[in-house]
Amino acid sequence: MPERLSRPAVALIFAALGLALVPFADLGWAGHDPWAALMRMARGFLAPDFGAIEEIGTALVSTVAFALCGVAVGALAGLALAPFWASALVRGLSVALRSVHELFWALLLMQVLGISPAAGVLAIALPYAGIFAKVFAEQIEEADPRPAQVLPPGTDLLSRFLWARLPLIWPAMRSYVLYRVECGLRSSAVLGFIGLPTLGFQLDTFFRQGDYGAASAIMILYVLLIATIPLWLRLRAAVLWLAGAAAWLAMLDHPPMGSGALWRFLTVDIVPAPLRRGEGPDGLLPWLGDILWTQGLPGAWATIVVGQIALVLTGAIAFAGFGLVVGRVAGRARLLGHLGLVVLRSFPEYMLAYLFLQVFGPSMLPAILALALHNGAIIGHLLGREAEAIPLRRDAPQGVTLWAWELAPRLFGRFVALCLYRWEIILRETAVMGLLGIATLGFFIDSAVAELRLDRALVLLVVTGAITAGADAASRAVRSRMGAVREVSTLDRALKPLETG
Amino acid sequence: MTLAAFQGETLGYGGAAVLRGVTLTLDRGERLVLLGRSGAGKTTLLNALYDRLTGAGLRVALAPQDHALVPQLSVTKNALMGRLDDHGALRNLWTLLHPPARDRAEVRALLDPLGLSAQADRPVEALSGGQRQRTALARALYRGGEVLIADEPVSAVDETQAVALLEMMRAHFPASVLALHDVELARSFATRLVGIRAGRIVLDAPPGAVSPAAIEALYA
């Protein structure tokens, strides 16, 4: 890689790569009449039906309960790990935890715990613990070290942390936890698609019944729920919220799990097949080669094809769309733009892909559209907010001219950096889309779990982790070569929870 | 009784020498004031003294130039931080959540003369520069000990207040080392003036034995 990369060059390289992959992507909607499906859905969505309010309410409360418990456990575990960030063991653990998607965690955990509240809570808590540990550690590192340095020499470590460290990072931590609750609500909703009693489950049920009115109702309430987080979630009342959530989860019915499931999982299920069959280490290499060749490689290729095309489309949507939320560009249409971006941001990629799948049928198209719309909306939202904060001269132009002459040039570097930052996230989500039947890595992982070949699933999870880790490393390398762009850190103020108004 | 002594030593940070040939002693009952241009090495000398004194097991109170307060905590809690090493982690945790009335009263007795009683429960980030400086001083006074090390502790307050604050410091500590830029205040407070110039100590004498010209030469 050259030592310096200009921002337009970076954008061009990624765009060219994405376009070059289009011929390899399966984008058809063979055998489906998208318009008919779209019309049916649109009719239902324009007439939301709150009749099934009991099912809807139950699903929403469960969604909130799983999210709150999962985020709380994850945050506490992350906080416990963060002070030991200097240890390679803790860093490695954190990487391993967060490189596996919530849905994959859930698939594995359900082998051990069944479709139980514990499986759902842990599926959120484990990857979030890895993320929290990293972010809290960064926050501690970036905090002013001087108050801790002037403490009396004999002060114990705990007091040192609680008095001179925690207060400094508390505001940033609090806003990050709130942002993570929003993410947790998305994760929790999506867990329903693989059987937990959250929103995804109910949505799937309504769709199977063709009850688009009820599906519309539940999605409207879900967007409202996420958009009003700052109003209903007060950290002061966190204990009450958590107690309520835990009580709710404890009351959920779930099928009993035979005893010894964990033992079997650890000693039988995840042991590579050749070892289990007693073929010894000689059988290991052919076994591994076979998995990688027949599943790992095709899955990885499909993941990269979908992910790279989605990344380019994400960029296009964000760059063209951020003006929609800037008052001086969009005028009154700003509110509409804001609403559109908030709605798209509220729905997780997976859920959007599920919706598009109903319209276009199974191909890579629903996944690409879902990834691009959700991530494009997030980046567009952030860019729009930054654009509003740019001080403009009083005689600056308006509308598209302002966007093209004043805003786009100033925010271009930031835009590229944000896209690079989301690259890893997009690939991670792309892999998971396989659970919907698209041939990305998740498809092969899901099949392996369904066939109880957990050893195979584990190998494929490592492949998935390697792809996202590779994207992360490449993204950092490119960003450092772009020079003077403000780094997009996970601590960014822009990643605050949704603001109302 | 000598509390700390340097014998022709080189002081600095991470291999970069700031002061050379430092010979200096600090005895109980002495009040040293360091004088010199900014960047001359006053802070380096204060840090070296702090390390030497704490290394010898003495209780030292520190008021650094940048205050190093925790902006989110109240004035009272920032002051309470001066004695965290006197208690165990649990007691400190309890104090953080709910400072015992006795500790609060003790801090309050210091905040009154510092003119901070009205701000006792306000977070430090809501204070003015002068109020922050006095909060850092409150922390040092609450800590107490054999020696006070203070770097420009009255730079952000008016002269009348500065005199009163220096009087408090004199009353609380048997020995002290301060960096000050106001020569008049320095003369009235110090038992010995220490002048630093071009990386060396060029002056070390009681105020009465130091001519105005000698001090002017430090800043030339």
C-alpha cells in the first residue's frame, strides 16, 4: 500500500472494487413478483392493526427485558475487564467475545441452555462484554491522568479508580451505555428470528399469517420505543428497570433442557469429528481442508461480495442523503428526512433483510439493500448532525448548492472515515444474513448447528472472525494513510443515543 | 532537622536534564520559595523534592499548578481526596457515596477561610479558575503533613486573598516549598529564596540578604 492515500482515491478504490463484484452477485428476484408483494405489504402497513395488542405488548416487553439484562450483564463484565486491558489475555478474550455475532452466540448457547432466557441474555451479554471492555478501557486511557497522579502515594487501587478515574469517564460511559441499550434493543429484537420470544418471533408469526396490519403495528411501536429511549430510560432508575426485566424473564416459560448439555457440548459436540471418531490427529488436516474448501471458501466469498457491494451502496446513500436532515439544504423536508433516517436506523439490518426477503425472494439483493439502507442512514444521520454544526457565513447559498459547495467538500474526509469504520460492522452483519438463507457464512454455520456438527460451526465462526478482523486491520491501515482526518473512535460523541427532536 | 537534601545532582525527566548541579537542603521550619522565569525548572525541582520527601516516608501535601482536580466531583469530595491513603478501600467507597458528617465538617472548617463554603457541594467543573485553585489548596490543607509542595498556588487570586492564603499555608505546615512569581509575596512568605536561572540554582539565601537587583537578574 502506498504511504499516502488521498480521500477521493480511497473512495474510488472501494467503489471500483464494489462494482467489479456486482457480476458475481446473485441479484435476481426470479419467480417472485416484487410489485404484488410490495403492494400487499404497503396496504397492510398503511393500515396498522393494533388488535393483537396482547401479543405485540408481550413481544415488546420481552424485547426490552432481554436487551436491558443483556446490556447490564455485558456492561458489568466489561467494566470488570477494562482495568486489566494491559493484559494480552484480557484483550484476546475481548476480541474473541465480540468477533462472534449475537445471533451466532445464541445458536451456540441454545445448544447448551435451550431456548431459555439465560441463552438470550448471554447471547447479548457475551459479545457486548467484549465491546464494553474495549470502550471502557479506551475511555480510562483517554481520561485526564493528573488527578490520579496527585493522590497520596499509599492510596489503594480501588479508591484510586473510584475517586480519580471513574468520575472523569462517567459521563462518557453513561452516554455509551445508553447508546448500547439502543443496540441491545436491536439485537434483542433480532434474536426472535431464531426462536426467542422477542419482537422478531412475533413479526415472523404475523408475516407467516399474512397479517401485515399487525406487523405494521408492532414495527411502529418498536420505532417509537427506540426513538424515545432518552425519555423513558433514566440511569437513576436502572435498578428498578433491571429488577423488572429480570422478573419478567424469570416468568417466561421455556422448554426444559436435559441435564449434562454443557458437558456434552464441551466434551463431545465441539471436539473435531476425526478426534471424536478416534482417527487421531492424522484425520484432522483433511477434515479441516474439506470444511474450508466446501463451506468456508464459498461462504467467505459470498460474504465479501455482499459486504463490499453493500459498503459502496451505504456510502452512496449516506453521502447523497445527509443533506436531507440539514435545514439549510432540505428546508421543510428536513423533518421528513429525519424521520426516514431514524426509522431506517431503528431497524436492524437483519430485520430489514427479512422484510426485503418477503418482497424480492431469496437472493443477495435483500441483504445488500438492508445493509446499505441501515448503515447509510446511520452515517447520513451523523454527517447531517455535523453539517448542522458547521458555522456558515451569513450569505452562504442554500439547498443543493450549499450541499455541493460547502458541506460535501468539508465533510468528505469524515464521510470516508465513517464508512471505513462501518466496514467491519457491515461484514459482520453480512455473515449473519446467512441465517436468512443467503449463502454467506452464516448459512453454513446455521446448517452445521442444525446438523449438530458444532465442531464444523466453530471452524466457520473462526473464518468469520478472521474476515472481520481483516477488514478492521485494513480499515485502520487505510485511515492512518489518509492523514489528517479526525479519527472516528467508538467513543465518538456522534454515537450518542438517538436524540428526539 | 533536615527533611531532604540534594548534593550536586542532575534533575530532569526521562534522561533529559532540566537542572544541573543542584545542591539544596530543606529543614523543618523552613519555607522555601522558588523564583525564576517560566520554564526555568521550578516545577522540575518541586517534583524532585516531592519524590525525595515521599520516598523518605514523609507525609507531603501537593498543590500542582494544573490543580489536577476531578471536575465531576464536588469541592468537598475533591478536598476529601487528600486523605484517601489513610483509609481502606471500603471506607473510601462509603465516603464517596456518602461522606461522613465528621469528615464533611472538617473540610467545611477549611472551606470557610478559603471562601468556598458556598461552593462546597458544587462540582468543580462549575467553578471559576480562582475557585478551582482554592479547591486544590483545600485538598492539600486537608491532607496536612510535614511539608507542603505548591506550584503557583495563588496565581489566580487577588493580592489580599493571596496574603491570607499564604498565611493559612504557613500555619498548617511546619515546612513548605512554593513556586511564586510575585516577588513581594515571596519575600514576605519565605525564610529562604531560591533563584533558578538557565538550569542552575544561582541564588539561595534569606530574603533580607537578597537585593532587588539579584532578583531582577533572574528574570533578565
